[in-house]
Amino acid sequence: MAAIDDGGQVGTRRSALARGIAVALGVPGLILFASAAGFGALARDAGLSLGNANLMMATLFALPAQVVMVDQLARGGSLLGAALAVTLIGVRLLPMTAVLVPYLGGPRGGRLGKVIAVHAIAITAWMEGFRRLPAIAEPLRLPHFLGIGAGLILASLAGTTAGFAAAGVVPPAFAAALLFLTPIYFMLSLIETAGGAGDWLAIAIGAALGPLAFLFAPGFDLLLTGVVGGTAAYLLGRRWRGMWRLDGHDDTVRDDLRDGR
């Protein structure tokens, strides 16, 4: 297999795949393992078999959607209603997919490989891919992300199995707390990668608006927080950037703002 220059390093697609798996089995994989263990315990308490729990993890690979489906089934809800709820929750992954797919090798990436890769796009895989793929040579991006996705799914399946086996030993409150490790990891990753004022505004507004949205509009809280908070952060960040440029005597920006452009 021909060697490819990977941002100053020489590597192959196979080595890029192996490095992706190594990344996934580090801290991100440990976080997902623990979160999936909480889901495994929840699934057993809801009366699901280990095979059902792992099948749900492998096919959905989105803990919020999986928790909603298990909750609906445990309450005796219809499968159609549970599927609809899961679909609505899964819509949140569409913008993340649209942002990440252009990094997956461009026209050089195989179509089948991309279809397999986007299945792994959830919070953790998206964060790791968005952080790492821009610095990797284009031909190596798809195999590297496939390695990340494969490693994270394997860690999640192992965690689901461990949590299912330990459901009778681990206190229910502890198992439920494990599910919160993924959003905590996501928040810490956002803070680590935040750059401009708009990023910090989005984090701050989202943290403040989320609890209020949950109190006044449960079920629509994430949607409202994302749309309202993200829009407000974008507009405020844009205004601050404009004011900063004006202080730098940027005549072009001043004219654009005066004319409403």
C-alpha cells in the first residue's frame, strides 16, 4: 500500500485506521464505556435482553435516543411512537453530519465508506473528528474516522454488556449517573476547543438557557436552547466582532455596518 504524507508524517490508510482506533480506545472510549454501562443497566431493568440492548446500541448509537426508546417500551408505549420519538431526537445529528462529511476525504473518499462513517457520527465521534480531521491529509481522513467510529462502537458494546451484567449489583442511581458522563465530556470538549467570542457566548447562553427551557418547555428544551441560544450567540458575536473592527479603524467594516450590510 502506497505511503501518504500525513501532515508531515508518512502513513498508509491502514495505519490511519489503526490510529483512529487507538484514539477511540483512549479517554473518549472510556467515557462511552461508562455511559454505555449505565444504558446496559437501564435496559436490563426495563426487561430487555442483552442481545436487544446491544442491537439497539449498534444500530442507533445515540444514547439519548436509546434511553427514550427504552423508556417508551418500559411504559408500554407503542413501537411506532417510540420510533417517532427516536427519529425526532436523531434530527439533531443532521447538522453535525453536514459539517463533518466534507472532511471525510472529499471526492476521493469511497461512497460506501462514507455511509458507514456517518453512522458513527454522534457527540463523541463528531467532537474527535472535528478536532482531528482538518490536520490529516485528505486521503487518510476517511479511514482515520472509520477507526474512531469502530473503536467507539466497540467500547459502547463492551460497556453495554458490562452494565447489563452488573445491573443487579450497581445501585440504580449510580447507573443513571453514568449516562451523564457523555454530555459532561461534550461540554468539556466544547470549552477546550472554543476560540472566538461566538463560541464562548454559545456555551454561556446555552448553559443559562437550558435549565429554563426544561422548566417551561420540557420535551422541546434542547431544540429551543439550540435555536434561540445559538442564534443569539451568533448575532451578539457578529456585533462584537464588528465593534472590535471599528475600534481598529476598519473603514470597510464601518461602511458596511452603516449601510446595513
